[in-house]
Amino acid sequence: MRKIIVAPSILAADFSQLGDEIRRVEAAGADWIHCDIMDGHFVDNISFGPEIVGRVRGLTSLPLDVHLMIEHADHYVPRFIKAGANSITVHVESEAKHSVTKTLLQIRQAGCRAGLALNPETSFSLVEPFLDRSDMLLVMTVHPGFGGQPFRTDQMPKVKRARSLNSTINIEVDGGINAETARISIDSGANVLVAGTSIFHAKDYAEAISKLRGT
Ligand code: DX5
Ligand code: ZN
């Protein structure tokens, strides 16, 4: 059995009490902290940048999993590394305006884990050539930009295909993950679960996290 990694997305946290929120998910058993970075160009929303990631670094010893939904990720990667990211995921779509090969290498050379993400509308064939240069594949299970959207089961063939090609790569799912959709994702071969709403909008974070693990 593969170890299941739960990565709460702080996009759904109460930012007026970010310190408390991070301490609460850490105490509740979170494995990583997922930071969603949005630039208002690659996606239709703006979230936060390296400054906040650096503050989060000071609040927890958990690995920081940084998901860049931005144009020209290569330009910003050094700032997120400096801020303390442990993994950085970039998008494969041409709208992200960077060289995927070069950015993945740039992330790895900085001693960080490199992830590659694809949107629901994007064909799996686009990421396939990069799998052996990535430490993680992020299969978006909603169109990125906003928390609280329903999970797209139609993305599971991508997870299954990736798992059949590579038994060791981390496969992360992101968007609409709750107890039920976590089970569907794990059964398809995913081992990293990003969840915003189902954790931060729950009363009991520990219960929410253990439900995601199926325990
Ligand atoms: C989507 C982000 C997700 C999102 C997940 O644009 O990449 O990480 O915050 O949120 P929920 O779990 O609420 O779908
Ligand atoms: Zn994300």
C-alpha cells in the first residue's frame, strides 16, 4: 500500500488567522501544506505570492507544496525556492508561457521536487514526455482558479494512465477532494490529496483529514 499524503490547500483557510489555521492542520495530521499561487492571467483569480509563502515557512516544519498557476513560472521559481518551498509544480499548458523542460530542471537543480500539472481540458499526451523529468504529476480535478468546485471523475483515466506508466511517481489530485472523491482518486492510483474546502470548512480538521485517508 502506498502512503497517502494529505496536503491542505490554505486557499480555503481563514487568512486573518493564518498562523492558527496552519497550526491546527499540522496538529490534525496534515503531511504537506499546499500553497495555490494565482496571477490573474493564467487563471482568473489572484491569491498570494512568495512573501506569504515565506511567512508560512516560519509557521510550520511541514513540507510546502507550491502550485504555480501563473505565467512565466521560470521567472518566479527562485523567489519561491528562497521562500522555502519543498516542491514546486508548474503547468504544462502553452498559456503558462514557459519552457516546461527548462523550468522542471531549474526546480530540480535548486534541490526542490518538481511537479507538472495539467488542467481538465488538457490531453494527457502533453505531460507524458515529461514524466521521467518530474517528481510529481498534478492532475487537476477542477478547472483551476477557485476552491469549492465539484470534482471531475472524468479526469481519473489520466491518473490511471500515469500510474500504469510509472509506479513510483507522486500523483496528486487537486480540486473537489472529499472523503468520497479521495477514495475514487486513490483507487485510480493517486497518492497525494490536496483539499481546501473539505478540511478548512470542517469543524474538526483531524476528522476531515482521517476521512480523506479512508480511516
Ligand atoms: C484550484 C486550486 C485548488 C483548490 C482546491 O484552483 O488549485 O488547490 O484550492 O480547493 P477545494 O478543495 O476547495 O476544491
Ligand atoms: Zn492547487
